[in-house]
Amino acid sequence: MTSPSRSGASRRFHLVVQICGYIAAVLLPWVGVTFSIHTPALRGTPLALSFVLVAGITLFTSLGPGLVSVVLTALFFNHLALARNTWLSLTSESLLYTIVILVIGTLVAFLCDRQRVIGSDLRAALASLRVRTNALMEAQQASNSAAWMHDSVLGRIEWAEGGAEIFGRPFSESSVSRDWTSFILAEDRDRVLHAVEAATSVGQSFRVEFRVRWPNGDLHWLESRGTPSAADPKIWHGVTLDITDRKKAEAALVRSEKLAAIGRLSATVAHEVNNPLEAVTNLLYLAISEPGLPPKAKDYLQRADQELARLASIARRTLTFVRPKSSAGPVDVIETVEAVVDMFQPRCTARAAEIRIRRNAELTIPMPADDLRQILTNIVSNACDALTPSGGIIEIEIVRHDRTASISIRDNGTGISPENLTRVFDPFFTTKEDVGTGIGLWVTKDLVDKNGGRISVQTRFLPPGFHTMFRVEFPLA
């Protein structure tokens, strides 16, 4: 919107230009005719300079000053070139010259005025286009999108200026215009091409979502919308938006809903299992107290009683939403690792696999024993599931560093694919569709974080024969 002060200044400037135009229309015709008559080089075309001056006055001012200069040019030429003893010559020849000058001069003035108006309109249109282009560029950057135009016959796409780099590459790269579909993830490419071809064949709009891999390895979600041009159905216009943030928000919402559901479910289950746990605990007590029980069987029953006590503790914490503080403990790392290995050893033996323990020191860390046991149980259980039917090895290495204890659990199982490596700690992510819930490693990471530790996963630069390694580190007691 133009401010009143700027509008008033524009009107004053226009008035000054008009006044100057009329002054020039009065003075310049006399100068032009006089100069042409007294200049030998211009005597052959004495009106050429005058018509140039008419054109200039009209172009720089308006039609009014131009017509005034035409009339005065005709009068001055009649007086200076045609009249002999009088101010104006009224002979038929002189009148004919005067009329021709008026007609040609008027035509020149009208043509120049038309050119001036067209030029002014063109400059206004260019200014408006520049403003709209800047607005489009800002809108594209703000919405993280890029507008495009596609020729379905030539198969070439042109991207609007200032669009966001939705492929992670500048639009100046020729591949972005010629072969942009190569950036689409292989799993989505056929679906996108099919949607575009179907829309092109019937001339209807399309909308499709797909994923692209950026040069830095990041995965981005894009949404592309297109519609055929009303003037030429072969030309398609559309926009492609980066919807990665929206997809992340949707995934976070779904994850939070799942967490809420599993929270309600776990509380219900924990409440319902209390009575059976108490009954089984009493039966185990009676079985352990039975006279004549073999020592090995009594040892098994005592271990089962310990696991039931741990299960009862987990159920109580689930119901009350209480978790032991990280300052609890300390816990003997070697003792806990050996207890977990004893629990999984029969399972590994049944699959012709073995579990090894390597250690360099006795370690204690300030955390609840149940938490460390659950962390190790979840990781070792996953390692057992990944082992091949025979020849499997799980190696647990316990190392003391300066002020930390490090527990590394590595196996020679099937390993983890690169695309899943960054998702192993996400809730509900699992590659074991039949038996997995996707909760174990998520809970493991939560326990590690709550106790001030760190957990990492590694699939490269491992000892020969091993494919996956989980490492947890805790401060020493």
C-alpha cells in the first residue's frame, strides 16, 4: 500500500514533469526548425530534427506537450522556411506543407505516447512480477517447498526460482531437472511413477508421498502435488513439499499413543499377576522345604524363587510407577553377569552355541542389581535369537577403565542391517515379527540412561568372526 506522503510526492513530481514538458514544447520547436534551416547537412531533411524533438518530448512527458510541439513546429517552419514577406504563408503549397507536418507530427506523437504508455505498463508489470516472485520465493522457503513446471512430452521439469532444496542439492544441477526420480528411494520409486503416469493418462491431478536420500545420508519425506495446465494439458504445474517434520510428528504421536496403551496394559497385567506370583512363591517355598530333595533340584528351585522375587519387584514398580534411584547399590558386575549367563546357558547349549565371559577386574557399580540384570538379560536374549542353528558364540567382556566399567556383549549372529542400526532403540521397532515386541532395547536404553550410563551398538571394526556388539558403560562405585 502506498503511503499518503509518497502519493503526494509522486503527484508533485508528475506536475513538475508536465510543466517542463510544456516549456520544452514551446522552446524546442523554434530551436529545431532554426537549427535545421541554417545547418547545411540538415537542409535536405529540415523536419527530421523537429520530429525527433517531438518524439522526445512525448516520450519523456505526455501526449499534451507532444501535440503542442507539433503545432508550434508547423507554425515555425511555415514562418521561417515558407513565408517570404509575411509572418505566415497562406499559399496552397505552404498550407499543404503545414498540413503534412501536422499529420506526420501528430502520428509521431501518438505513436510515441503509445510506446510511453506500453513501456510504463511493462515496467509496472515487471515490478509487480518481481514482487510476486520475491513473495513466491519467501513462501517456498517458509513452507520448505519447491514449485515446478513439467513438460510431459519432453519429460523435463523446471523448478521455480528460490525453491527449497528438497533433494539436498541445488536446482542448478542438471540431474535435478533431467533425472530427479533417481533421488527417490528404490522402495517408493515405482509407486510414484505409477501415480504420475496414471494422472497424466487421464489428465487429472495427483498427490503422492515418497522418501528421498540426501547426500549426507539423511532420509527425508516429500509430498508432490501436480495438476495439468488449462491452456495446454501437456504442461503440468505443481509443488513438492518437504514433510519430514510432519512425518516425525505423526510418528511421535503414534508412539506416544502406543506408550500410553502399553502403560495401561502393563499396569493391568502387573495387578493381575500378583496373586498367581504369591501362590507360586508359596509353592516353591514348600517344594524347597520338602525333605529328601536332591541338592541340584533344590538349587534350581532357589534360582526360580529368586527370579520370581525379581518379577514381583518389577510388578510392584509398574503399579506404583516407582523405579529405584541410581544411587542404589552397589552391585557386583561379575556376579550379575555370571547369573545371567547361567540362565541362558541351557538355551545356548540346545542350539549348539556357547557363551564366554572375559574379564580383567572385579567391578562394582552404583545401581540396582535388578536394573543391571534386566539390561544384560535383554541384550543377551537378543544375541541368542540372532545366533545361527550351530556354531554360535556370545562373548561378554568386562573391562575396567579409569573411572568406568564397560560391559561389551558381541555375537556372531545374523547382524543388524545399516538402515536399522539407528532404530534399534526406538520403541516398538523389531525385526523379529513373530516373537518380537520392540520394547526390550527401548527399555534397556531407558534403564541405562536413568542410571547415568551409556549404551551403544556397533557392527563394524569388531574382532574377527563377530557381527554385532552392544556396549554399556557405567561409572564405578
